[in-house]
Amino acid sequence: MQSFAVYAKKLNIYSKLEYISVSFSTQLSYVALDLLAISGILGDLELDNNIIKGLGPFDILYGNIGKLPILIEFNNQLNPKHLITICN
């Protein structure tokens, strides 16, 4: 993550970021948003209340981080073929 953040910060010097598009599982949402923050993408996250559903296992949110548009595609489903047994 640190290497990604270093390169992202350098790229921000040479090119203006116009939008963000990310895709992750909901279990990784905090890590994904933290990675954006340590890469220099800061500001309040304001999401639209409309969630686009029904596109396979993905739902889509959109909004802004500060003034930067963001599109978040997230998978909120578990694979039923991989059952995890916690207790017998």
C-alpha cells in the first residue's frame, strides 16, 4: 500500500485527477478508502442515496470526495459454493 501511495502522490503532481472509480468487496471498504486517503485524496465523502442494484453481484454508489467525483462498485455477496463452518 505504501508503494502505491508514493506513486499516486507523484502522479498527482504531474496530472490532475478528474474522477475516481473503485471496485471492491464491502469487507475491504475501510482499507480501500484508507488507501485513497493516504494517496492524497482527501475530503468529505458524500454519496448519493440512490444505489444501483441488480448488476450481477455488484451494487453501485456514486458521489464525491470533496469536489472529486467517485464511482464505487462493490460486491456485497458471498459465494455460496464456498461455505465456511465456524462451529460444528
